[in-house]
Amino acid sequence: MARRKKQPAQEHRGAIAAAAAALFEEKGVAAATMDDIARAAGYSKATVYVYFKNKDELVSLLTLESMRRLHEHLCRALDGARTSRGRYELICRELTAYHAKYPFYFKTALETIRLEPGADTDGGETFTVGEEINSLLAGFLREGAQRGELRRGLEPLPTLLAFWGALSGLIMLAESKAEYIQSATGMSAGQFLNYGFELLYRGVAADVGGGNVQ
Amino acid sequence: MARRKKQPAQEHRGAIAAAAAALFEEKGVAAATMDDIARAAGYSKATVYVYFKNKDELVSLLTLESMRRLHEHLCRALDGARTSRGRYELICRELTAYHAKYPFYFKTALETIRLEPGADTDGGETFTVGEEINSLLAGFLREGAQRGELRRGLEPLPTLLAFWGALSGLIMLAESKAEYIQSATGMSAGQFLNYGFELLYRGVAADVGGGNVQ
Amino acid sequence: MARRKKQPAQEHRGAIAAAAAALFEEKGVAAATMDDIARAAGYSKATVYVYFKNKDELVSLLTLESMRRLHEHLCRALDGARTSRGRYELICRELTAYHAKYPFYFKTALETIRLEPGADTDGGETFTVGEEINSLLAGFLREGAQRGELRRGLEPLPTLLAFWGALSGLIMLAESKAEYIQSATGMSAGQFLNYGFELLYRGVAADVGGGNVQ
Amino acid sequence: MARRKKQPAQEHRGAIAAAAAALFEEKGVAAATMDDIARAAGYSKATVYVYFKNKDELVSLLTLESMRRLHEHLCRALDGARTSRGRYELICRELTAYHAKYPFYFKTALETIRLEPGADTDGGETFTVGEEINSLLAGFLREGAQRGELRRGLEPLPTLLAFWGALSGLIMLAESKAEYIQSATGMSAGQFLNYGFELLYRGVAADVGGGNVQ
DNA sequence: TATGAATGAGCATTCATTCAT
DNA sequence: CATGAATGAATGCTCATTCAT
């Protein structure tokens, strides 16, 4: 392990975080040891501790990052269309894409949105981003209702939370049972997800007609 | 008919499993040590290994148990009413009740249904029970569609899976964010769940009218 | 390392404690690792943790033991003579003997008597024994004063503490500088100690005449 | 006369040593890390290693310094009075003052005097200063004896060593048990020390009368 | 000279698991 | 069948020290 050239500290943090993310994904956060992470990143364990105070700090950073990324994706989705239907489709597309690209980050973000604040090393930043995501979706629901595209009388906060729970449950099932879904229904994970997204949309849509899903 | 002979051993297994379940619930699977379990069950640690090859085998048994219990609850729900709406309400009620009584078992069952069958110690029994649960719900959807109560054209298997994913995501969010939900929406976990259940139902119902949720 | 036969747990504790005491003496408490101790005792490190919850518990036990032993030695000394002079000589003899036999224990006891209570794992037992030792010496001073053998008007508690501090300082210097003392004064550690004991005695004696020390 | 050249380096050493001394005092030698020291001194850790080969070298320097300071204090004391009694009082006063001002240095000096010279980094300089201190006190005893103020027949070297051991034990007990002493005897550490000094003085004084201490 | 960067060698502690009895 | 006893293999974390620049 030759001594590295002068590289911005941020790059080291990034490299370590990337290695950690991969390992967390592969074997879970608890099972990925600091030794593993160091080895995978090509540093000594002690060096990892130079860049991260804790295993927790690593986890926190990854969590925050995943939340931020999720936030970006959602912003992009909401900016890309005006109708609720159009926006919803973009949301689902972004979510699916995000999940395909960073499955660990995605899962982490979803799980984190469900947790309480303060558990993390950062100063509640993770919580803040979570709130921003919530308000993004709340806005989507509110505007949709105003336009008459979404059911009136939906209570924004509970709806959003319920919707979010359902959505995340759907996506995680699609991931973990992809193989089973394929063999049992003949659908790819993506197709299955679209089917599910449609189902969920009907739960909030003003009127989609009585016709077929899909 | 030598079945009786093994009975005592079964009782020991049961006692140990019960102690384990309580501890898993209390502190999580990883944090509950075999020492803890043995002590709580009133056996020596070595004895636990007489009845269970592994910690994993214990977890597997508990998982299987939780699936069976979930199956029972769902059977009861589907037997208790004829209309889809009535059945759905019973399903939700049973689920909520089950969750309230055995949160750990409940979570385990949901996670198992969402996760891969895994190299479980049992001979695929867990998987089998999972399939039975699926076919239970598939029947519910099929019959509902035949009666015109649920949307026609729903594909039973994908619908059921999507529904299941959404449902479990909803319930788990309701649990993990109970406090947040309470403070942010003023709803109790139970009220929130009912709200969410209703939302989900609209996704599959034939026609619930355009009116307010709840 | 063959599995040991059934031996009373106390014996294991004793063996481990003995090994620890030797190592603590040899390289100091901090530098003696649990690995060292285990190896020296002929057990695996994990086994050491079966018998002692902590490194601290080991240290505490050793400390308590050393205090008890010191207490015994002092009792023996005070019982062995009636006059203050005679008792003092016995005290010094016992102290010297104790130090020769268990230098680590001796040092620990002296250092501990100076510390505050409650720092230890035991329930203040160490502190209690310390107090008993103090009251032993206080009695010695009081009786000596009553008989007119020791200076009247000595305040028992401060005297005892001062005396104890001085005595321990003397003995520890005698140990750590034994070689230097030998080469610089030609005295053995024992001779030097006797010389010092005499000096200290004059500090409390009623009248030793103006003559020579020794 | 190239002496001036090295001056800057000496200043760096001094700054680092000062920071180290403060930290050693605050948290103990073992607990003060090189990182702490570097940070406190305002240098990088690597720079500390430019000026000090070792943590040990730092400790050694500090030890030597503390010995030198002690030497100075003792010189001042012996110069300040002519009678043994007066000198003794000054010695005690200086010692107490030194201890109050630099508890860590003081303790270090005492411990060093009590401990082996060790494989110190300096070329036996610490030992030399120790010898100088010894000869200072030896002179005090010798002159006192010649004047008839101190007991005749005292062997200077053993007496001095014994005295020194006793004195240091007394002072260290006064420090570590200050709280206990306060609560048990009502004396402040200073009062207790004076009481103890008096006691010790009687051990070497020619005749102090049979009266009360203090 | 000064330092940013990196690390080897530990350390106390934990726990699932094994075996002789 | 039950278990007391023992342990191998980790695990997160620390710190004095080195070296290329």
C-alpha cells in the first residue's frame, strides 16, 4: 500500500464511503466490519478512522447522502410535469431509476424517513432533508387536489405518510422478491412496479374510470 | 404413532422459542444473545443447543411460527364476512390486532414475505406457508372481482403482491413513526392505519365514489 | 490446552488472580494485557472473562486482597506485644516481611489506602478494610499515649495519617532505590528501613533520649 | 559562541514541553496523547517528533525540569535561614508552595527521587540533579548536627534518604487524600502538612521537648 | 524545518459454539 | 438428556510513530 499522493480529503472520504456503501449493501451494515471497509477502500483501518470518527459517522453520512439524492430525484420529477398524473409517473420513474442505480442508498433513505430525528451524528440534517422530502410530496398532493386531479378532502400529511409507506413497501418487495415475481407472474421487477404504482395511484386519484389497471 | 414420544422435547423447544421470541422483541435479534435466551428460558446454554442446532434455527422457527399465525389470522378474517369490503375490513382489523399482540412476530412475518426464502433451516416450510398466505389473498381478490366488488381485470398475483408490499410498508411505517405521526397529524397509530387502509382499498375497489376518504 | 477437570471456580479465580498479580507487579497494571494474563494463567482470554467480568474486577479483587492481608499482618503485630515500642517494632517487621513476600500487594495496599472509596467494583469493601486498618493504628497511638509511651497530645487521626504517609513513602523508597542505597550507604534495604523506622518513631515517641539513632 | 543559533529550536521545545506538562497534569501522562500535546502546543504532531524523539523524551525532559526546579526551591530555602529549625520551616514552606504551583512537576520530582534513574533519554542529568538535591539536604543535616540543633550521630545519607521518602509520602498522601483528611480531621491539606512536617522534624531534632506537636 | 497523511500493532470485550462428563 | 466449562474468532477503536514532500 504505497503512500498516497496529496489528494483532497474529500476524495478519501468519498472513496471510503463508496466502499462502505458497497459493503453495507452486500452484507448489511452490521456485518460489514471496519476492517472490511478499510480493505475494500484500499486503506488501513486506522486511516479510515482518520476520515471518519466512527462507524456511525460513516453510516450517517451515507444516510444523509441517500436522502439528499432522493430529494434531488423528487425535485426533478416534480419539475418535469404539471399534471398530477404526469408528475406521479415521473416520481415513479425517478424512484425506480434511483433504486436501480443505488439500491443501498435507496433502501437507506426509505428506512430513514421512517426513523426519528437525532439518532444521527449530523446535527439533525438528515431529519431536515426528510422533512423537505415530505413537504415536496405534500405540495404535490395539495396542488393535485386543487386542480381536481386528486381526490379532494385528502389530508395532506396522513396521505403522504401512508402513501410513502406503501410506496416504499412496494419497491422493497419488488427488489427482494424480484426473482419470485419473475417466475410467478412473468413480470420483470420494473413491470411489476409499474403495475403497483398504478394501483397506488388509484388510491388517491380523483377518478380513473372503472377500467383495467395497466 | 410414536408421535407422543417426542412431545416432551417439543415442549422444551417451545419454552426456549418463547423466551427467544420475547427477547428478540425486546432487544432485537442481533442483540439477544444465546446466553440471554438460555437464562430467560431457564435452561443452560448448552441445553439450548440440544434443542436448536443454531441461533439461526431458532430464528427460523420463530419466523415460521409467525407466518403460521399470520395465516390463521387471515383465514379467520376471510371466513368472517362475505363481501369484499367486509372481508377487507376484517383483514385490516386482524392485521392490526396481530401486530398489537405480537409486534415481533408480525414484523418478522412481513419481512419474510418481503424477503427471499433464504437458506432456512426448515425444509422450505416457511416458503410453503408464504404461498398459502398468497393464495388466500389471491382468492379474496378473485372472488371480489367475480362479484364485481373489486375492479375487474386485476391480475391476482401481481395485485396481491403489490398490495401486500404496500400494506406491510404502511403498517411498519405506522409502527416506527408512531410518535411522529401522533405529533404531526394528531392521529393515533390506529387511526392512521385505518386511514391508510382505506386509501389502499380504493386502489383495488371497483368504485368507491369520488368522495372523501374516511 | 486440554479441557480442565472439574475444579472449584474459586481455584480458577485464584489462579488467574495470581497470574495477574505477578504480571501487574512485573510490568504494571496498565501494561499487563488481558492476553498476557490469560496466557500466564494457562487459560484462553475468553475464559478469563468467565471468571472476571472486567480487568477492573481483577484489579479490585487484588486490591482488596492486599488490603486484607495488610490488615492481618497489622493485627498480628499489635497482638504480639504490649508496649508501644514492642508493637512498633513488630509493625515494622510485619510490614517489611509483607513487602518482601508480596511487593505488588504491598504497594497496592498502600496506594489504595490513599484513595477515595467507591472507585472499586466491590461494594465499598476495600474502603471498609482501609478504615479498619486506620482504626487499628489509631488504637495503637491512643493506647501508647495513655501509657505515656507516646507523646501526649498527639491527635490520633492526623498523626496516624501522617505516620502512614511517611511510613509508606519510606518503604517505597527503600524498594525502588534499594540498589542505590546499597551502593551509596552500604546498607541493605532492610537495614535502611530499620534506620528509617527508628527515625519515624522518634517523631511520636514520648522520649527516646537525645542519643544516637540505631 | 554559535550558542545563539540553537535558541529558536529551544523555544519550540519549551513551548511543546509546556503544553505537555499542562496536559500531563490535567489528565495524566498515559492519557495525554501526542495528538493532544501537538494540538495544545499549536504544532503538528510530526513537528513534535522533530523536537522530541519520543513521548518518553518529553517525559524525561519534564522530569529533569521538575528536579531542577525542586533544586532551586531547596537552595532558596537553605539560603533563607541559618538555624536548622528555620531552614526546616523554609524547606517545608517551599515544598508546599512548589506543590501548590506545579503539582505535576512536584509529584514527578518526588517520584523520580524515589524511583530508579531508569534508561532516561538524557545523559544521566536527571540523576545528577538528584544527587545535587541529596547533597543539599545532606549539608543541611550535617550543619545542623554540628550546631547541636539536630541529633548527633545521624548518618547523613541514610537519614536524608529516609527523610526524603517520608516527606514525599506525607505530601502525596496529603494531596490524594485531601478530601478525606478534610472531612475526617477538619484540617485543610496545608494544616495537615504542617502537622506532619512537625512530626517528622521531631525524628531528627536534637530535642524539641516533650510537649504537644503543633 | 514543518507537516499532512498513513499505519502497524494492540486492546478490552463479546458471543456463538463445542465437548467431556 | 443436561450442563459446566472453555474458547476461537471477531469487533470497534486508539495511538505512538514514520515518511515523503
